[in-house]
Amino acid sequence: MTVPHLVKEPDPQADRARLFAKAGEISADLTRRGAQLDAEGKPPLEEIDRLKQEGLLAALHPAGIGGGGLDWVDGLRLVRILARGESSIGQLLGYHFVNSQYVYWAADDPDKAWTLGAETVEKRLYWGAAVNPRDPGLTLTRSGDHYLLNGRKTFSTGAHVSDRINASAVFGETVASLVLPTDRPGYVANDDWDNIGQRLSDSGSVDFRDFPVYESDFLLPLAAKDAAPPVLATFNTPLIQLVFVNFYLGTAEGALAAATDYVRTTTRPWITSGVEKASEDPYILERIGEFRAALKASAALADAAAITVQSALARGRSVTARERGEAAIEAYEAKVNATHVALDVTGRVFELTGARSTASHYRFDRYWRNVRTHTLHDPVFYKAREVGDFVLNGRVPEPSLYS
């Protein structure tokens, strides 16, 4: 394998501290602007540009090519921090991490993976994906010395903000795995994302209209439709599930922080409470304590699952299907727990803040709307079933884009 040119002498601790500090700054800014951003619901071009400028998009890339050199445990914590300020931005960072890191363990040509990684860091590229398996597939046809890609994907998170996009397409009886630049003619991001939550996630549909594809765009050789991928190439699923876990929890942490601040500054004590300030109300104190404890426990479970998945991924091509499956189960346990905790906390913070906090200009409901919208991405009871099947019958999930 060709070793890439060393861009800088790494200072892991300093880089880590800087990235976490920048994530905190950005999250605080997003918190201040969150209600307005949610109301506007526009593609977050400026917000993604700031992630580019501050180096957060490169956080997981190797330090030797200019990246932050962080592992997945820290990367997922960055997702959680950003989601405290705005849930969609946490989601977008997490999706970029999975989409851009996937090439390192999926590509059969290590040189190609390193080249794509180095280009991503150098040009500060944001990676999206058009791989939703429940949509009709994209179709690839031969056209002279190249190919043409046609079709639509109903959901493509980061549709407008993506510089690169992972896509899969049917070519006859085979499937193509592609990495595509979005500045070519034939890529159309549609302005049709108008859901109640994750309004900045830029998750509308995309069309490919005679989009030119070249041999250099293939991440993997053409494969039979029913061909099982290498075990290592299937880690994108437990990792994307951990992205879900962490931006759900970050959103709920943000909701509790906003509610706590509102209680301190605005909530009035109830007339029969016997206290002068709402912050002394025993029922409010009890709920804050319960919510805080639940979030702390769920975050600890999320971190533990991330450590397990990171350890299995680090085994590289020697990792077994069983090891992958057992690591995935820990991610799915965290997913089940985080879903319930985040929905509970984001829906019940109004018990702390009171009736006046439901005024539309506060948009405190955005926290619940964000979690509620995305937790329908794949039904949580199927994740719980997979965990139960593992506990009772020792079966690990069959790898797919959902399991």
C-alpha cells in the first residue's frame, strides 16, 4: 500500500482538545439561533461551511493526511455535542463521518481509499449518500466509454450540502458501489423536505438524470445482487445506528438545558408551591433529577457501545461475522434505550417550563419534533427484537443497511 505524504506532525492531544472546543462553540451558537433556524428550515449551507472551516469534517481522518486522528468514540461524542445546539447539524456531521470513513474499510483498493481520504481533507469535502434500500434502485447503463446514472432517491440527507455522495445502482444483473461528485451535470437536489422535524437535515429527494459515471467513480468492482459483502464492509450499519443514538441524546440534552435555563429565568412558581422561585419547586427539581440521570445513563451506554464497535472495527479484515454481530447488538441496545429516553425527555420538558413556554416563538417543541421524526427512520421495536433474539436464541443480526 502506498503511504500518503505526511501533511503535518500530529499532536493528538492538542488536536482533540481543539476539535472538542470548536464543537462546543458551534453548539452554543446553534443553541442561540436554534428557534430561528428551525422556523426557516433551509439547507444549512453556512453551518456546514463552518464545520469545514473548523476542521470538524476531517476529525476522523488520519492525522498523517491532515485529519484530526480521532477514533469513533470521540467522533460520536462530537455528534452529541453539536446535536445539543441543533439536532440536524449533529445528524449531518454523523452521516458525513460514516459516509466518508466507509471507504477505508470497504474499498478493496487501499490506495484508492487513501486518495479519497486525502482529497476529502484537503478540499474540506462533505459526504452524503443516496443508498436508502427501501427506495427503487438507481439504474446504470453503458454509454460509450462511460456510464449514465438515472433514477430518484426519495431521501438523501445532505442533498444540497454534499460535495461527494455514496450511491449504489443496478447494472444489469450486478450492483455498482459508487462515489460521485455532486457538481456534475445531471445531479438534481429537490427542495421537497418539509417534515415536522430535522428541518435542517436537507433530507429531500435527489434525481440523477443521465448523470455521467466513469470507471474511477467505482468504489468496488461490480458484484452480483445477492453477493455477501465482506464482514468489514458491513460496519457502516452499527456505526450509523450509533450516530442516531448520539444525536438523539444530544437533542434531549439540549432540550433539558434549554428548559433548565427557562426555569431559572422565566418560569413562575405555582401558587400553592410554597416557594418563591420555580427553581426551588420540589416537583421541578425531581423531574430535572430524573431526566438528568436517565440521560447520563443512556450516554454511558452509548459510549460503551461505541468502544465495543470501535474495537471490533479495529480488527480489520480479520474480524468475524460473529464479532461484528455481537458488537452490533451493543449498538442496538443503545439505540433502543436512547430512543425511549430522548422521546421521554424532549416531550416532558414542558412539565418544567409551564404553559407560557408553549408560545410558538420559543419553538421548544422542536426538540421533540426532531427526535420523533428521525426515530421513525427504522422502527425501534425491530431493534429490540434483534436484541431479544440474540439474548434468547444467540442469533446475531443478518447484515443489511438496517441491521
